[in-house]
Amino acid sequence: MNWVAIGSSNLAAVSYDRDRSILYVQFRNGHDYVYYDVPSDMYYRLLDAPSRGAFFNKNIARHFHYARL
């Protein structure tokens, strides 16, 4: 799994499993989560967002099923 460091006050890094549409998120507080059924375009939009934390909160958090790892 390839992690991408995120320049955000809340998010530390993300990784995406395209075959299973799973987004992995490492938060700066040390918690890791997995988000299910996240479309690949949502992952790329997150990476391209000027504020990745704001994009995550608005478009991913609480919009997809998730679990803490």
C-alpha cells in the first residue's frame, strides 16, 4: 500500500485501494480509519483539493461507511 502524505492539520496520510474502492486515512491524532465504497474520483479530488482537510470533512467523512483500524 502506497501512502501519500497530506499537508493538513487533521490528516497525516491517505492510501487508496482501487480494486476494492477503499480509502485508508491516517489522522494526525494517531487514529487510522478505512472508508468503504469511495469512488476513485473522490480520492483524486481529495488529493487535488486546496484544503484537503476541508474537502475530507465535507465530502468523505460521514458520507461513506467507515471503521477504525
